[in-house]
Amino acid sequence: MRRCVAFDLGATSGRVMVAEVGADALRLDEVHRFPNGGVRHEDGSLRWDVERIRSELLVGLRVAAESGPVDGIGVDSWAIDYGLLDADGRLLGAPYSHRDGRTDGVRERVVAELGESLLYDVTGIQQLPFNTLYQLVAAKDSEEYADATTLLLLPDLISYWLTGRRVAERTNASTTQFLDATTREWAVPLLERLGLRTDLLPELVDAGETVGTLLPEVAAQVGLPEETPVIAVGSHDTASAVVGVPMGGSAAAYISSGTWSLVGLELPQPILTEEARRADFTNEAGVDGTVRLLKNVMGLWVLSECVREWRADLPDLLAWAHAEPDLRSVVDVDDPSLLPPGDMPARLRALAEAAREPVPSTEVGMVRMVLDSLALAYRRTIRSASSIAGVRLEVVHVVGGGSQNELLCQLTADACGLPVVAGPIEAAALGNVLVQARSLGEPLPDLSSMRALVRRTQRLRTYEPHSVSGDWDAAEKRLG
């Protein structure tokens, strides 16, 4: 039995989880949680308060140490955002949030210079306007960029603060648009064509490798031995979440449902075809050499921003939304106007008007429109992924916080015409500790054995598709 600590950082909250992992045991307990979110700086930029995140994680690690031994520590977080370090290891300013506006127009300039086909042929990455590639192009003229010696993605930055070692774990590195999708090494020629500094890129490591052991000052602060290892896991939270998807023998799609919804398939190699590029699918590195062919869908961010604006009770809204008519109104939840924080209901109303859809007059009606629209986006993405990969799907797995949303899970089953298996909720943390446990010697030789343990030990719920009064084909056509 191994006792592992997972730092699982989300864009709206962070968690420190302690797990006991054995041949027939997988128990996970939350020992510390804290809110998270972008912070507006005096210059108007939206950034992450990583110093506060660091202090909160140390609090959680101290709590974990007080309740028992710790065999390993792993860090996962959202992708793309990074910090810059100088030669002395000091952080050169708070990292920017991917929702900051500094990348406006950058993607278009880069695509005009290199072409979408070249970018995709090399990196296989979805053309999101906030990709790390575009963030770094936007930063080229800054003092921070000029003074930096190392770029670290956020989970790697946390691991650096714990161990003193600067590395980049491959699953998260693949989200940057800096990594060659075929070789899984830095795409140095591509970056040099854009005049970007490749000397900022650290050594690449794979999930399961030991990054290092705790620095003496960290060990003393949290009450753990200095030899406690920090292990590279699937440091992109979706990579860890996919490890925790309880897939069996059936051909399956997955939805890692949280602030973002990551919708896709696990494959043995990337698909870099023109069809995949035009459909805007990304090929991200997974644990154990796998590939996550997926697409970012805007996710529960849209709903949470509505609830924040209304200061409403979400469980009540969801309960009432069950009784709303099916597919009365739908919008494109991937519209770029929904990306920034702010008055989300107003932007949703504007999208409905532009699409000539009935504009919901109540908060409950707005919630139902968002959920119907999310299910429709999942349907569209899953069908497209199935076609691109040539895979006939039999089931959809929903993991993460969205697996608790009963209405959304049922709508997803109805929209896709496939059973939906919901759970586990904490898939990312489970995937994190499973990779750690294997590295520490537990008999979990492959992803199949890890997922079998998830199926045996975690609570899952299946939603079967059933007839609905709405017509999902017609709803999709309404959006064009």
C-alpha cells in the first residue's frame, strides 16, 4: 500500500488529496482546498497568484504529513500557462492567465507567416488563440522575456519550488504547440522560424519519472523527510484524468468535464491528417506513449460564470431545468465571445439573438439552453472524432466535476445516442496517484490495470439514452 499526495490545481479551485493505493484499494481524501482564479493587476492584465497557490499547497502538504507518512508527491494542473525564471531561479512576474487579452490577433499573425498546415503537421495542436506559442510570441518584447533563462509550465513550476529541478513533463509540454507530435521532442526548427528563444525550454521528462526529492527548507517547513520523492505524473490535468477514466474493452470516448470540457479518444499515435486539422482536433501526449485526440469545448465555465453573475443556487437551477422543454434554444458554446470573464448571461443572450434562437427569459431557461448547447457540442465533437479515427464508439465516459451534473449526463447520452458512464469525480487526482504508485513499486504495469482498479473501487453511474421530444439533428442544423 502506498500513500501518495496529489496536488490537483484547477482554474477555479485547488486541492491537496491524499490517496492510499494498493492492489485492491484506491482511497482518496481531500485534506485541503482553496479557491483559485485570475487576478487583475494594476496594468489591467489577468494573471495567476502563484505565490498564494504555492503557500496553499504547502499548507495542504503539511496537513497530509501530520496524518501519516507520504511516499510520493505529484502535481497536475491546467495546461498552457507558464512562468519565466531568471538565472537565480526567481520568478519574473506573476504568470499570465490564458484568458488575458494579450494574445488577441497573435494567432492570425503567426498563421499568416507559417500557415496552418505547417503548424499542424509539426505539432498536431488545436488552433486555440491562447496556446503557449501565441503567448510567448506576445511576450517577445517584454523585459521578463529578455531576462528569463527558463520557461516552466505551472505544474513544473510547483515541482521546481519543491525540488529545485527545472523540467518539462511531456503530456503538458505537448499542449504548448512547442512539441513535435511525432518525435515528442521540442520542435526547435519551428520555434526558430518564429524567432523564439529555444534556450528557455527545459529538459523533457515522462510521467512516472522522479523529478527529485524535497529541498531541505521545504521538507522542514512541511514536516517530511528530505528524501520524499516528487514524481512526474500526467501533469496536464486532462492527461491524469484520462488515466483515471474507467475504460474497459469497449471503444470509448471520454469527456473530462470541468471549467473546460476536453472531449476525445485515446489512440496509439497522432492523427495529423487534413481532416483532423480542419476539424480543429488536437493531438496531445498521453501517459505511456498514448495520444489524446481531443477538442476543447468551452465547458462548465459558461454555467459557472452565469451563476456567479446571478449569485444564484446552482442545485436549485439544475433541478428546475429538468422541466424545461428540450432544445428550445441552442447556441454555439465555443464562440470566442464566451472566453473572458464578465457578464456571461448578456453574451449568451446576444448569441441566441444572432442565431435567431428564442432568447430565454428566465435564469432556469438560460441554464437549460447552456446544458442543451453543451450536450450538442459534445455530440458534434464525439461524432467527428469517431469519423476521423475510424472508430465505432460504444460508450462515452464523463469524468470530473461535470459527472455530478445528472441533467447534463442524461442530455449527453440522448445527444450521442450512447450510454454515458459518469465518474469518477476526481479522475485527475486518481490518475495522478496511480502513476505515482506504479513508480513507487505497486503492481500496476499498464493503463489497463490502473483502470481496472478504478472500476473495482470507485462509484460509477450509467445513463442510457432514451427518446426525447427534441430533435438533435435539427438542433445541430439550426446552428449551421
